[in-house]
Amino acid sequence: MKNKLLSLFVALVLCVPAAFAHDEATMSAKERLRKMREAGTLPQNVVTSFNRPTVDSTTAPWRSVGRVNIGGRAHCTGSLVGERLVLTAAHCLYSKAQARMVVPSIVHFVAGYHSGGYAGHSKVASYKVHPAFDGTIGASHKNLPYDWALLTLHDPLGKDLGYLSFPSDLTLDEDGNARSTLYSPIVTVAGYPGDRAHLLSLEQGCKVQAVAQKGHVLMTDCVSIKGDSGGPILQNTKDGWHILGIQTANTRINNRVVSMGVSALAFWPSYRDLLQVQQ
């Protein structure tokens, strides 16, 4: 029943990508709020990250999360998932001005970024997106299962900084499809939202509300803000933190903010292929 409701939802509601442009990235939380008031927007109607706790980006696993900076004009959030692999959202790499995906050479990953400091930095050598991803239609429901990207770095940052893992039961069946079990709906998301773009903050204790597209699309009640795109959807288990997917877009249902994401099932086969090539 939840899958049917979600399918109807994504067909009717236009989602908002969570990428964030550079011009507002340096504002403090107070400056951002002041700008909202001056624009006549009531703060209670605006979603912010002001209540999120920040984390120490010099410690594991948070130093494996960082900013994906695109040409000095925009940023998203990404996570190291291998020595040279970073996971983020595909729409972050689409240039509306040029009507095409950006060249890898203008993309940088800054691991463990915090107020100008960082644990590691590398340019992106290449990246892979799903062939069905269409940047021209933005955060359309048609793009939701395909809105992921795997970046290959020039430098093996994950070798020293470590990287986030996926659920231990995530496997491929005989048809090459990824399979896993969601044992708990409780998740945590991490990101660099536009209203606090220089600090990594967490949305804790939110829940997966529904799944769709053979488990490739997740709907959560986590708050997703511009800049959070590509940020990891995490679970903390006895074996440590695992990535269940990434945030990609947000919208409202009955005045309630919900977020859309891509689950690890969607990109796991491509991730495995890239990992084998790099080993």
C-alpha cells in the first residue's frame, strides 16, 4: 500500500533538488534568517537546519563525508565509499546554463570539510551516472531512481581517511539485481545545507516512510535542504555506520516536509564494477 501511495505522490508532486549555489553559501544562520524576514517570508514557513547538531569532521566516520564543489559556483554533499570513490547525487553535476553534465575537471571533493579547514582534498578524474539520468528534467519523479553519481578521485583519500560501508547483507542476485533488508526505519542523514554550508550537520532519528521503484527510491521524514543533495542516509548498527542511500530532493505533503532519496540498491552493481576496476 505504501508503494502505491508513493508512486502516486511522485507522479503528482514536483520535488526540489537539494543542490546549493555558491552566492548564499557563506551566510551565517542569523544572516540567512534576516534575509528571510526582509523578504517577507515568515520563518515558521521556512525549513532550516538551525536545530541540527554539528559534528567533529576530524573524526571517523565524519571525515569521510565532505563537500562536492562544482566549479566554485555550487556545492553538494558526498561520501567516500572507497579509496578513490565518492558517492553523491547526479543532478549536482548537471549544468543548466550549458544544458549538459559538467566536465570532471571542475569538480573537487573536500573530505572532512569544516569552516574552511578539511581532512583531505582531491580533484575528480571521472564520474559515472546512470545512463537513464536526464538532467534536463531536474528532480522529476522519472529521475528519482537514477539520481546518483560515483566520482573517481585522482587521489586515494579513503586510504588514509577511511570510507563508509554499505549494509553487510547487500548482495547481487543471479540476475544482477541488488538485494538487502531494511531492519529498522530509523535513519540519520548528514549534509552541508545552504544555511550552514561550512559545517557538517546531522538530521537524527528520522524515518524511512515508504519505498518505491523496486526499493530504489526512498521517502523519509528527514529534513533536506539545498546543499544536502548527495548526503548519506545512514544507519548506526553494531558493526558501525552504513549507507542506505543518498538524499536527492525535498517537497511537502500536507504542510509536512518529506525528502526523497536513492537507495543503495540502485547503484550497488555500478559501485561493485568500479571497485573491481580500481583494485
